[in-house]
Amino acid sequence: MTFVSPAFVLFVAITWLVHGVLPSRFRWAGLLGASLIFYATAAEPQLLVVLAWVTTVTYLGGLRISACDPRVRGRIYVASLVGVFFALGLKYLPLVHDAVALLARALGRSVSIPIPQLASTIGISYFTLQAIAYLTDVYLDMLPPERHFGRLALSLAFFPKILQGPIERGGDLLPQLETTYHFDYEKTRSGLVLFTWGLFKKTVAADQLGVTVDVVYGNVHAYSGATLLIATYAYAFQIYLDFAAYTDMARGIARLFGIELTRNFDRPYAATSVAEFWRRWHLSFSRWLLDYLFRPLQIRWRGWRQHGTAAAILATFLLSGLWHGATWGFLVWGALHGCYQVSALYTRGYFNRLQRRIGLAGTQGLAVLQVLVTFHLVAFAWIFFRAANLRDALHVVGNLPTGPVELVHRMLTANAHSSLGLVPGLNRQDAVIGSVAVVLALWERHLRRWWASTHSLPLRWMGYGALFLSIFVLGRFGGRKFIYFDF
Amino acid sequence: MNIAQRLTETFREVFNDPTLVVTPETTAKDVDGWDSFSHVNLIVAVELSFGIKFSQRELLTFRKVGDLLRSIQRNLDQA
């Protein structure tokens, strides 16, 4: 059962009705039961054992950390973390399997060590990070331990966010699970609109781009620089719209139950620096990295001053890459983001002085230039994130420089129809529909502002109708899964 | 010069702003240039200025200048 399926809509409707008639004190039980059913059907049922393990370790760890002698609480904190990391480690079993096989081959042995493999580890990356954040906050006395096992379990397993986040903080989510639910028409309406808007972004915009990206990145050696360039731009927008669509849908569903989840995106491609991009992209994850990885490392290495900060940035982004999966592509992607920010750290004083000297500081022109440069740096890194392997990624990078010239040449020498021929599997109608949908999805801030100022009821219902109609007529329901499910 | 005045002087040096005024309620959002990169420069400067060494745990719980002031006081008392 995925978000883009009739079964899911039915599941949410039943859960909402049951939740509505349950007495407040059993609210957590209704939502937890639904979350476990959802997780068991969306992933492998045996992953429930992993979830139960992480929940138990987190619950007992939190209670013990807060109750024990200050001299031993550090040890209990570390022991609890080890328990959670054990679950996170399941994601890397294929890597362990390959490493063992490689070692055996190097030693000239044909020993086969059976290492169990899970067909899917969906969700583990998200609820383990949330568990680590909870244990750390309790350890630092920034959060009291949750004494109600059911509510702690629900905070980790809440079905709108278990598969793909947002990675919620205990301090934000747990208090909301204690409140009494009252039906609120405005919240319910806005939750449904947010869910539907996410569905539009996914099925009409992101998946349309996905068609082109999958064809080109599925066989990069068959295409020239111009096509690779178009597919690379398309992927930059696809991954954003796909992930933002999921977050909108998750937040919309949660709102139906009176729960507000974290906003994960804030127009990331409007960032004027890579550091700012990370303050706008996958916010719940980047805040997690900042608070639980970067800052502790930076503090530990503060004696090295700026070099310590640089080392903390590199370590954070390399681990961020590995969190997505143990492949060279993710590692290079993380390393690129780390290098971008380390370069900025060492050169920002020089660039600030230069901008002031030539009178560019604070100008609109500089901001536009910075947005363009940042977008291209991020899009370049996405190549390593998307390509099937490092060889494919390097082929794309090697052929990109010829792309712009080829594109301009084709546009000058051919008519509009043949220039579309650069993109395989894309006809003119799909290209127009996809482009309009992408522009609408990227301009959602302006749309929202206009929508909020519109009080005409007929116009509003016409808007809802158009949104529904466009999803059912133009949407792609081919089962293309959300990109971040894999992580 | 009391702790708050000395801390204000340190802030002014680190953020290169002789007019900067910090209060116990001041947070990183209120000071131009106080981001996650410059935070460590501030901490090192405060440690040098007061001749103290914060613990890792203390540094992770700072949310506003008031937390920093309390930690400085505690470290000076223990010295």
C-alpha cells in the first residue's frame, strides 16, 4: 500500500472515522494500530520486529537515562545508541555480505558465510534517526522521557511519516499526541487540499519528469551531451518535486488527525549558497545532521578552529551520503556537498571583500547569479546521486560540456519539433503538460498566496475540481515509487 | 568589568561589531553573522577570554546567551 493508491485513500478514511469515534484516552491506540497495519503492508511484515526492537530500546533507554546516577547515564546513553545502531546496521547488510565475499576471495577461500538479507529496509533510516534524536535530547536534559509506551511507539511509527519522514523531534511530536482531538473543519479542509496538491505534484509533475530521467539515466552511453544535460536538469526538479510531494501528502494526512508535521522544504532552489540550500532542503534531516552530528564534531574539534569546522563539515556530509546507501555515488555526492561548503568557509571573507570593492554586495544581480551558481552546483552533485554507478556518472560528467553548444546548434538549425526529439519517449503533448505542471508546482508559494486571498466559494470549488480533474486525466499512476523510499 | 560586560566585549570582537549589545535572551538569530560556522569561533574566544573550558555536554545545550552566562559563572565558581 503506497500513498498513490485507492487502497491507501480507503485506509485513511477508515482510520479517520475510527479515530474520530474513539475516546480521547485511546486515541494513541487507534493511530498506533493503523500505523502498524500500514507499515506491515507497505514494507515487509518482519520489519515490525525491527520497529518493536527500536521502540523498546528507545523507551527503556530514555527512562533509564533520566532516572540513573549522572555518573553512569553516559554509559546507558551509549548502550541505547548501540541498540538503535544495530537496527540501522540492517540496511548495510548487503555491504557486509560483499565485504566478506571480497575478503574470502582475497584469501583464496571459497567460504560462504550466510548473512541474512532483508528484501527491504524501508522506513528504518527514518525511525532510527528519530530514536537517536530522542535519546540524545533526554540525555542532554532537553526533553523529559516519555513514560507512556504507546505514545512513544506512535511517535516513531506514525504512519504518514514512517516511510519517508519528516524526521520528527520528540519535543515537537510527543506533546501533540497527548492533546484531545476535536474536529476542525478548516484543518480538515486544508489537510485534504495539501494531500491533493502533493498528489498533483507527484503524479502530474514529478513522474512526468521521471519518464525522461529513467530512459536517459537507464542507458547514459546511448545519448549525447544535450540529452544528458536535459535529463540532468529534469532530475534536479524531479527529485525535489517527488520528495516535496510526499511531504505535502504526509503533512496533509497528519493534519486530518490534528497533528502538524515539520515542513521539510522551503524553496531549496532559491538558495544563494550551498549552505543555504541545506537550510531549505530536507529540513528535518539537515537539522538532525546539524544538531546530532555536525555540532558535536565541530565542538570536539574546536581546538583546530576553522580546520576543525571544515573537518566536521566533510565528515557530516560523507556520513550523510552513506545514510542514503553504501554506494560510491552517494559517497561522492556527500563529498561534493562537503567540499562546496568547505571551499565557501575558507573563501567567504575574500569574496565578501571583493563584492564590496566592486559594488556588487547586496545587489539583486548578485543574488540572481548566486542562485544560478548554487542550483548548478547542486544539480551537478545530483548526477552522482542518480546515476546507476560511478562509471555512468563519470560518462554524464564527461559529456555535459558539449551539451549547451549542441543544444543551441540544434535549436538554430532545426524546428521546435525536432529539438524535442532530443528527449526519448517524450511527445510534444506530454512535454507541454509536464512543463506547465512543473512551473505550477515550483510557483506554489505564489499560488498559495493568491488562493488565500480568494474568498469566492464557486472559484475555490472550481479550483479543487480542476486539481482533481488534472490528477485523474493527466496523472501517471504507473506505480513509480517515491525516490526517497529507497533510503 | 562583570561577566556580562566581558562577554559583550568578546561578542563584539568575534562578530566585528563595536555596537553589538547582547542580553540573556539574545539568540543566534539576533546577531548578524552568528551561524553554525562562526559559533565555534565564539566558543573558543569565550573560553580564552575567561580562562575556562566548557564540557561537550554544556556546549550542546546552549540555546541563548543566558545559557552561556550561566555556564561561564559555573565554570568560574568551580575554578
